[in-house]
Amino acid sequence: MAVAASGADPLLDSLPLLRAVRGRAGHAQVARDPADKGSWESKKLYSQGVKRHRLGANQDHQLPVPLARCWTEASRHDLPVLKEEVLVPLPGALFGDKASRDPATTPALTAQGTEMGTPDKKEKGQTVYPVGQSGWWSRFVSAMRQPIESVFNWWLDKTDIQNAAKVRSREGLQVHCYGKLTAAFYLLCFNP
């Protein structure tokens, strides 16, 4: 992942690209080199595929400017990608999802002048926040992360990039991903 300097607050997220889901996720035999079995926690779904990680600089009323991006296996958690690929000087606040929360990473980010903003995490089975906490912080972080979520939703809406079920090789997966992204950016540039 290469990162460019920016004055805006960076946003971090990932999007799984699905080759096989649920019961078929463990049995997919083709294009296993870049893809593997992983879980999509927010959807409670096991899948076989890859993840697209994206770091973007927030802009007012526009899609975020891309700062960094990379592809990883579906089983790779977002936190190691943050530690290995994104821990470079990013001034300001870095907004990520609950998967980006890590007490061990916080001191390294603070030392480089970056504050990590993630939503509060409720314990399993907990329906309300503990005394002294409220959902306001989580709502604020969600509002700040909305532009990076909008990029992924836009990709899904315009190209259906997430559906890679008919891909049968590593090269086919690359053609699928980069072809869909090229089509999306073509639509952005030439379709007002």
C-alpha cells in the first residue's frame, strides 16, 4: 500500500469480494491462490474470496480521495493490514470500524500524531452501552466513515464487483476486480 500525504482525516475500510458463500465456501477448488475462506462478521457470513482494503482522505460532499489500497485474502483481519500497511505518518484522526480497534496499536498511532476513532463495542449479548457511555460517539464515528462506505456502496451499485462467483483463475480474479473498478471510474468520469 502506498500512501500519499493529505490534510484531511483518513478513513479506513475493507470490502469482501465473494467467490463462494456459506456451505460452498469451504469446497471451492479453483483460484485458491489469492483467495481463501474468511468470515464477514457484520453479515454473519462465511465466504471464499479476497478483500479490498482502502484508505481514503475525507472530502466535503465528495467521494474520499484514495490514499492507499491493497488486496488481501478473505481470512486476513483488517487489523494486521492496518499495522503492516497503514502505520505511516497520517496527521489527524484515522476513522475505522470496530475491527480496527486495538490497544496495542494506539500508542504507535499516537506517537506519529494520529488519533484512532472507532465505534464503541458492546459486549456479546449486551443491548445497551455501559453506564457513562452513550451511542453518541459511535454515531459520530459512523457519520465520519460514511464517505468510505459510500465508495463501496457505489462500486456495488454500479458494477456488482462483489459477485465473483464465475471467476475460475487468479488471472480471472484480477481481470474481474480491475475491470469492474475501471468500469466504475469510467462511469464516474464520463457519466454525469
